[in-house]
Amino acid sequence: MASFYSVKWVEAGTGALNKVGDIVKSIGKSSIFLLMDPSLVNNVANVNHRVEKLFEDNNIKFTLFSDYSGEPTIEHVNAGLQVLKSNKCDCVVAIGGGSAMDLAKAIALFSESPELPWGEIVNQNQLKRLPLIAIPTTSGTGSEATKITVIIDTVKKIKINPNHQDLIPDVAILDPELIATLPKNFTAFTGMDALGHAMEAYVSNKSTLMSDFYAVEAIKLVGKYLKQAYDDGLNLEAREGMTLASYYAGLAFSNSSTNLAHAAGRVLGVHFNVPHGLAIALLLPFVMRFGLEVCEERYAEVAIALGADPGKKTKADLAKEAISIVEDYNEGYDIWNAAKQYIKDKDEFSLKIPAMVTDALSGGGILTNRKLPNEDHVTDIFNLLCNKL
């Protein structure tokens, strides 16, 4: 028997954002803490003014909060809580990428559970928090569907990763118009992140029939729509396909897990500030090849989901083709040139490999790998990555 947790209410499709006012009123709230990615405030897409007008038209009070940058920290959480409390907000609406979602989850929780220690979140039967509406403006993190948040403790210099089903947003609004202006490079990075979420959920040793269903559907959508969205950002059908891919992948890994590519990918972010989706794209082919012998059947199914013609091919051939398809994605989406903007010195990278291996192995994500990696395995993966740069 397996549990499966998901968002209670999803609005998806072009124009879905227009329903946000009705949604707030339907859940009986009247004072919104509007947490918005700072890059969206007064940007060319006019996102904040669109949302503010929707609230004004519905006579809903709101307080805009965008006073943070980068990955969210405990200090950002505390700053947001102070603004929320002083304005007596009774609902949190988050608009942005994964960082906005993570920050909103923490603020919604601690507004109602101020004395709860971070380390005790996972042990609670039920969490008390404010209602949370998630509106993603990227198509990759899947945070609008997950029971996970990531907050940095700047004092201890660690990432806190509380995991609880009550951290899943109450409502997700998936509007492809909000993704249409995402630059090509971040379309690629976030799209590859969605693919990584789905693939790792699918080959995780914690996968279930339900997580498998959403993982495979997400992989199919990436195979069909990522290139279209990359080539033409204004293709709303492709953008909608990728918003669903991200959401489905989020459901899959939130109820299963990610594994080695994400454990190692987080390390690239810490040591070289590599954007998360880019790090996942870089590592996926090497991690797939490492696990090939124990994941052959599932990688064969991944290849078919990505569009490979099974014909009379063996499972072994199809599994190898899945790796080739991911490698072709990296070439086609200019992933390797993008990597060189962040990892500029191969000698420096090589010197940091021992520390990165230690960090990757201590993160916990490796435990769900069907083939358990050791220090030598992860060292080999980082060396292969270094040689490719």
C-alpha cells in the first residue's frame, strides 16, 4: 500500500490566472499576502499589475512582498512573516519560480505555527498553516505540486529540506501565458529539470504505480513540447504542455523521490552557482549510464516516452537510446556552452571534486538510487563531467 498526496484544486490553461480572484473569494479569504518573484515586479509581462487588478476588481485587499533575492533564507522567511502579520493577511498567493514557492510555503506555515522547530516539521501528524495558492512562472521545478520546501540557514550554512504533505499548496494555477516570456536558456534549464524530476521519480526505489503514471506522462510531454517551447516561446500549446509536464513531474517525485542526479546537482549549485536545471541537465546522462544495468527496462520505457521507435529493438538498445536522446537534448539546447559560463576553470573544478563527492553522498538523495553509489562512483561521474567541459 502506498500513500499519494496532491494539490486539492488545479486551474490549468490559457487565462487560468484570471480565476485567482474568484478562487480567493471561494475559500473565504479577503486579505492576501502576495509573494512575487522580484524579477516579475514591473517587468515587461506586467505580471504584478495584472494580478493586482484581478484582486482590486474582486474587492480583495492585498499586500505585495518581493523583498528577497536568490534562494530563500530563514531571514527572508522572518521578513515575510513580519509583513504578513502587520497587514493581517489571511491567505498566501505565490507567483514565481521554485524559490517563490519555497518561501511561500514556509511563510504560510510559520504564520500559524510560529513555535514549531524546523527539524520537527516532518514529525507532525498535521501542520497548521494559512491557505496557499501557487502560480508558477517557470515550467520545471514542480514546486506547485510538492510537499517539499528548501530554505537556507545562513548561520549553519546548510539547506533545510522539510518534507510534509501539508506543505502542498491548496491551489495551483497553471497559466502558459505566464511562461511565454521565459528566455530560451531558462526554458531549456527548467525543462530539463522537469525531465530529471520525472525520470528520477520513475527509476527511484520508492516509486509506486501512481508516481509512475505521472512520471511517464511528464516524460511524454517533455518529449513532445520542450523543443517547441524552446524554438518559439510564444507557442502557448507548447508552453501549456510544459506547465503540465512540470506539474506532473512534481507530483511524481514528491510522492517518490529524486536521486543521484539531484544529489550531485545541488552540489554544483553550491560550489559553482550553476542554475539547478542546468546542473541536472549536465549530470543526467552520466547518472543514467551509471545506473543502466539495474534500470535497463525503465530506461527503455523512457526512450519510448521521449519518442523513440521501439521497432524490433531490444530493451538494452532502447535504454542506451534514452541516454543518447538526453545527450542530444544537451547539445541542442546549448547546455555545455551554458555550463562554461559558471564552471570557468577545469582545474578548480577538479580540485573541488573530493569535497563535492562528500557533499553529494551526505545529502540523502542517493539512498533512493536503484544502484547505490559509493565515493568512487560519484568521483567518476564528476570526473566525466569535468572532462566534457
